[in-house]
Amino acid sequence: MKLIKKITQTQLFKISTLNSLSVIIKIGVGLVTSKLLAIFVGPAGMALVGNFKNFSSSLESISTLGFQTGIVKYVAENKEDKAHLNKLFSTVFLILLGVALLLSGFLFFSASYWNSKIFGDNYDYEVVFKVAGAALPWYVISIFWISVINGLGLFKKVIWITILGNVLGLLVSLVLILNYATLGALLAIVTTPALMFFVTSYFINKEIPFFSTIRYQSYDFKIVINLSSYTLMALVSSVLGPIVYIAIRNNVIKEIGIDEAGFWETITRISSYYMMFSSTILTVYFFPKLANAKNNLETKKVFWSYYKSILPLFIIGLLSIYFLRVFIIELLFTKEFLPVTSLFFWQLIGDVFKVAFLILGFQFLAKKLTLAFIFSEITSLAVLYFASNYLITVFGIQGIVMAQALDNLIYLLVLVIYFRKSLF
């Protein structure tokens, strides 16, 4: 009993419990939206949604310049130095707002071009790109605020923002998908993140008088230089990554059909639900600790805390998912999506490897190992692209999830070797 009491009183347990509530709510939202997508847009529409999600991911990363991780790190390191924080807030806010406004105008006036590139000439969804342009500045500001709150160590508030954002997103998605089907699903992707502005503004203003700290005179270009390494890393993972996924999906559509591309998007969507458990706790709890670790011994403690607490629970959860895969497909989607059950085995294997290497990958960001990160990411994406294109010719749509599992295993082994001193 004393051991149980000791465990339940730890910060990790309390944060993990609240994080689990957040993830459960997000999964609940996903269950509803996935069912709506299955009914109203079908496998073909799911493929279009997948392409646009990848595009949006790249756009969001470019608009924030990949600064989120750097903001968390520098706020965590300097949260007692108000003068430095004011410089950081002013510099980052002004440059992100400027970039967001430029991208917003560019996207709005080039909507026709992007519609052709992302959806092809057979679909007319120009309005989605115009709405995305209008929503972008609001999204950028909200992401900046969340990073600040995270860097201040206010883990619970970050999770509550996520919870409220998910509930708001569900309401928006329900209205849009029920009324506009595929168009509504695409609009929901860009409007929901922008609405997070109203949630984050409430929490940020409770902690600091944010706008009173913004001064043009406080702009410090040295801060931009310090954060630029995070921009390079973000451009590789968050921009090049989605581009590769769009290329793979378009190849699937060309080689074996749009429905099969929709099945891959479906298993990817399911994977994203359970991956939230590890990715969120990594971002909110473990990353600030890695950023503050002063030596290999402290880093080792963070690594093994993760491997002993998070990884075993994740593996147990995946075993349950595998045996319930038919039930999950029928619950989340429709019987039209039952071919997706054949993709679960390799998807789950690959995700075990992914969860194992995620915390090692965060060390690249925590210690600003820019060149090593860029090289490993580009190599990983190259392996995924070529392995996917080859394996789908041999195994059909299963070839993609097999390629992902192979890529994740190789990446894990490379990171274990690279960070061996911090691990062992």
C-alpha cells in the first residue's frame, strides 16, 4: 500500500493521469469524427483528407518556423529571468506574426494552384485553402502561447488546453461534416486549430500580462539565431515528412487505387489515436526534463524513467488493440473499411519501434543536435519512400505498413547506437 501511495503521489503519475484523460477525450472525439468520415466521405474521401492533413501539417510547421521546441527549452531555462523572457516573447511573437501574415496572403491568392497540387484537377476545393490562409495567424499565436505555458512548467494547463480544444474541435467537425461532407471535413482541419486561439488566450492571460510584455524595442535578433537550428530541424521533419507522405499516397492512388490509399489513411488515423498517449506525455513532461538535464547521468535517468513507465503500458495496449481490430474498425468506421484489419499487425509492430525511439529523437531537440537530426530524418524518410514504393508492388497496400515498420526499426537501432553513452 505504501508503494502504491508513493507512486500515486509522484508528479509523473499525476500528470500521466490527467494526460490520459486528455487523450481519452481526444480519442472519443476521433471515434465520432472517424465514424462521420466513414459514413459521409468513404475511403476515397479519406484519402483526400489524408493528403490535406499532410499539407496542413507542413504549412503549420513553416508558419511557426519550428520554434515551438526552442521556445519550450528557452522559457524553461530562463523562467526566473523576466527581462530575458520579455525579450524572448517580443522577438518570437513579432517574427511569427509577420511570417504568418505573409503566408496567409500567399496561400489565399494561390488557392487554385494548391488545389491542383494536393487534390488534382478533378476536385475543386479552392475555398479550403482560402479559409486556411485566413485562419493561419490565429493558429500561430495559439501555438506560441502553448509553448510558453509548457516552458513555464504548467503541465496541467497545457493538458487542459488540449482537452478544451478537442471538445471545441468535435463541435466544429460535427457541424461541418454533417452539412458539407468531404468539404466540411477539410474545413474542420484548418478551422479547429485556429479556434484554439480563444482557449489559449484565456490561460496565457491568467499567468502573465502577455501583450504588455510585447515591445518592438525588445526585439533581439540573437534570439532568432539561437532558434534557427530548430527551424532547420522542423523543416526536415514537419515539412519534408508530409511531402514524402503525400508522394507515397499519390503513388498508391496511381498504382493500386484511391480506396487502398484511403485504407492506409484509416490505419494511420487509428495509429494517431493511441500514439497520443506517448507523444503528449513526451512533449509535456519528458522533453522539459531532457532540456534541463546537465549530463549523461541525468539524461539516462529520464530515458529509463520513460522506458520503465510508458513503454510497457503502451505494448500491453497494442496487444489489446490487435485482438480487437475487427471490432475497432466496425465501431470507428463501417464494414466497407474491414480490409484495414489486414494492416494492423505491421502497423502495431512499427509503432512499438516508434515509441521506443521517440524519446531518443527528442534528445536531438533538447540538446540542439541539428546536423545529426537532419541527417537521420532525411535518411529515414528516404528509406520509407523507396521501401514503400517497392513493397507495394510486391505486397500491395500491406507493403506500406511493412516499410514503416522496417524504417522505424532501422531508426531505433541508429539512435540507440548514437546515444549509447546516455543510455548505458
